[in-house]
Amino acid sequence: MSDMLKFTDTSQQYPEVRDAGKRNHDFDEIYTQFDPKQAAVQASRCSQCGVPFCQIHCPLSNNIPDWLRLTAEGRLEEAYAISSATNTFPEICGRICPQDRLCEGNCVIEKGFQSVTIGSVEKYITETAFENGWVKPITVNSESGFSVGIIGAGPAGLAAADILRRHGHDVHVYDRYDRVGGLLMYGIPNFKLEKHVVLRRHHLLKEGGIHFHLNCDIGNQVTLDELRKKHNAVLIATGVYKSREIEVPDYSLENIIPALEYLTTSNRKGLGDKVAAFDNGSLNAEGKEVVVIGGGDTAMDCVRTAVRQGAKKVTCLYRRDRANMPGSSREVKNAEEEGVQFMWLSAPKAFAGNKKVSQILTQRMRLVTHDTSGRQAVVAVEGEQFTVSADMVIKALGFDAEDLPVMFNAPELKTTRYGTLDINHQTFMTNLPGVFAAGDIVHGASLVVWAIRDGRDAADAMHHYIITNAKRSKAA
Ligand code: FAD
Ligand code: SF4
Ligand code: SF4
């Protein structure tokens, strides 16, 4: 314990952030990594709380104080063993969790001394584990003889696949995309999460015996019914992809683009794919005045992508103010440093242009009382309107679930009034026997760390179901 509690005389330090002038010209991650000394010193700031609020507010209940102490003592292999016991992808969470709202935002030394830099230490531990060959593919001692099908290779599906394979099951993951990762691969930009980090996990999972069926659209190429017949249990982890719309006149003008289409194109380009929509300029911000509508993490990813594509000017239009933004404050700060202009309390009222959008008629808003989400609601300020010029508008207003009962030709599959899947939250099972669900398709658009938690818990529930069913059939 003597190596710890250094927060009173050691100040908080994050890994170096690449200078905005340089990082604006490429898509590489903007944060560098701790060196061994920095990691040990920063980990030693932890006060080893008896009731660790960091852990309570980590969706995975990571044993943070223990791996911080082991890092401070230089016992990194043990630190990795503890950190990976509760987190399937600690190197990904260390990079992209909104730590300011989760573990670090609840660290008890935050008030007065600034939090321990938990996420950066988590990334450092895992990258060190990869460098030293401590991250091994799954080995299975005895095959269970049961098989599971997982629809969706996003973080929820992959976390579930990992746990189910460790239980010895024959795991088959189906995804309509050509690469695994879901939004880790095609939503989140490279400057937050480089794609080799996701591909490295794909290779490991494959080596561990998990079968991937890519370019396989469940509903179109294979039916849910067929999967149910083929496997002892099925997990639906398909995420949410339907763009939310706003009721604004002249929405049909060209160059008004859904955020995910824009980000997927950019990510594909970065991966070296041939993408006509980028090459012909329609989904490329180069030289354009870009306006992004929205205030969440997706909006921040869009504005920062547009900067890197060489946009002439990038503006974010958000109807509330900075304090009421749903996105991470760290991402807003990064965007500001990169030259993005924010128009707070501004909402689009109409689009104008000749075939292509050229202007947005914008309504000034003001804050009123708090709404049910804890954020302040807004109303229009009578008579205060102005125009913003734009030759590319990106809508980043959130996502809803696609109509799964229709998509899967399973009208009996029960959904909530939000279109997400209605499950029993104890068993993770939908109303269809043996069909489970996890991740955004259950909770709506959320976070990677919650998808991982959900995938892990759903996998344990599926294992329990398979084994219990097998015992019942044997007894019968
Ligand atoms: P997804 O990641 O969406 O994966 C679902 C998978 O299912 C996809 O691969 C899809 O192709 C597949 N699929 C869907 N339908 C079918 C079908 N019919 N047949 C076969 N396959 C199918 N969270 C953070 O924590 N930090 C961030 O910085 C962050 N940034 C984000 C940025 C953007 C732009 C977006 C959109 C989201 C961001 N999120 C972030 C949220 C996070 O990415 C999601 O909460 C998380 O990926 C949800 O995981 P999932 O596995 O449930 O779904
Ligand atoms: Fe913090 Fe996320 Fe890591 Fe949990 S998983 S410790 S919330 S960075
Ligand atoms: Fe350490 Fe902060 Fe967690 Fe306390 S809350 S155990 S100081 S990281």
C-alpha cells in the first residue's frame, strides 16, 4: 500500500494529446499512450477506497482499485488478469468509454485533486498485455456438444460469443456486414478507435474456435426460424440503425445526409475500400461548408470527421446549450480545439436551396424547465430566426430500432413501444423460447461498455438455459 495514495503530491496527467494542427490532417488516434513510468505514477494516485465509487459506476464493475495497485507496483500481468476477468475488451473501453460520466467522473479524489486517469491506465495495461503475448485465444478443455447462433458481431454479440465459447459451446456469429465490430468498425471513427484494435480481437476470437458468417443478412438470406432449428439457443444483438428524423420543410434537398451513412463511408474509405459515394464527392466534406445537427457523440464524430476530410467550415447546430449536451464534454473540447464552431440554442426550422441545400433557416431557442431525462427543455424564442449557409448537412439526431418482427419475418416476436426487443431482464429471453437479446436492440442507443456487459450477462443466461434444458430432456 506504500506505493499508493499519491494524489496529494502527484498531479493528474493524461497521455499526451496530439496537437490539433497535426491531428486535423489524419485519422490516427489523437491520444498517445502512457509509458511504464507514467502509468505507474498515475495509478499510484489512487486512494484505494474501501467503497470504490469508480467501480460502482463502471457498468462492468471492474475491480479498478486492484488493477491500479498492481500497475503502480509494476505487476502488469496480474493487473491484466484482473482487468480482463470482467471486461472482454478493456483496450476498447480504455479508449472510448465516456470516463468523465462513468468511472473517472465518480472517483472520490475528483473533487479537489482530479480523478485517477483510470481509462488510460486500462488501455496501457491491455496494450502491454498484447505486446507481451499475455492475451491468448480461448482454449476449450471439453466441447459441450451444444451450438449457439448470434446475430450481430457488434460488442454485445462478440462479448457473448467469447463467454459462450469459454463454456465449450460451438458458437456461430452471423453479421450482414463484411467485417466484425458493428459500430466499433463502421460507426466510431478511427481517430477515437483505430480499426486494427478491433481486427486484432476478431482474429483472436476466430483462433479460439468461434465461427463467423459475414455478409450474411438474417431475415433476407437466412430466416430466424432456420437459425432456431440449427442452434440450441439464438442471441439477437443487432443494434439500432434507423436514423431519427426532424419535421423540417424541404428535407428532400440533396446533400442532407444521415450521420451513419456519412461515418460508415468515411470508415470504409479509411479501411481501403472502394467507395463510390466518397470518390464522387457526395459523401465527402472536402471544401464544403458542413453543418451537423445534433449534440451527441455521433454529432461530435461527424464534425471531427468533416474537419479531417478538409471541409471549408464546420458548424454544429444544437438546440440546447453546452451544459445540456448529451455527448461527452471531452469530445466537445476536442472538437473545439480542432476548429469546429458550435451554435448553441439553435434549431433548424427549414432548409433552402436549388436542388441542393444551400441554407438553413434557424430558430433561436431558450432553456426552460428540466425534462424527464434531467436535461432542460427548450422553447423557441419568438421572432428570433437567422440563416446559416451550408452545402452539406449531416443529421445526427439519434437512432431507433428497425422493425425486427418484419425484418425477421417473425410477427410474434414481442417489442416495446420504442421498437426495441421486449425481454425478461432476469433471463435475457424474448417471448420466443430459446431466443435471447442483448445490447442496443434491447436498451436503445447506448454505450459500448453497456453492450459488453449485456452480452456477457446474456451469454451466462443462455448457458444456464442450454444446460437446464439438456438436464430436463435427459431426465424425461
Ligand atoms: P452494434 O454495434 O450496432 O452491432 C450490431 C451488429 O448487428 C452490426 O454489426 C450489424 O451489421 C449487425 N446486424 C444488424 N442487423 C442484422 C441482420 N439482420 N443480420 C445480420 N447482422 C445484423 N459508445 C461508446 O461507448 N463510446 C463512443 O465513443 C461511442 N461512439 C459512438 C459513435 C457513433 C457514431 C455511434 C453510432 C455510436 C457510438 N457509441 C459509442 C455507441 C456504441 O457504438 C453502441 O452502443 C454499441 O456499438 C452497441 O453495440 P451492439 O453490439 O448492441 O450493436
Ligand atoms: Fe471506466 Fe469504462 Fe474501464 Fe469501466 S470499462 S473502468 S467505465 S473505462
Ligand atoms: Fe481509486 Fe478513485 Fe477508485 Fe477511489 S474512486 S479506488 S481513488 S480510482
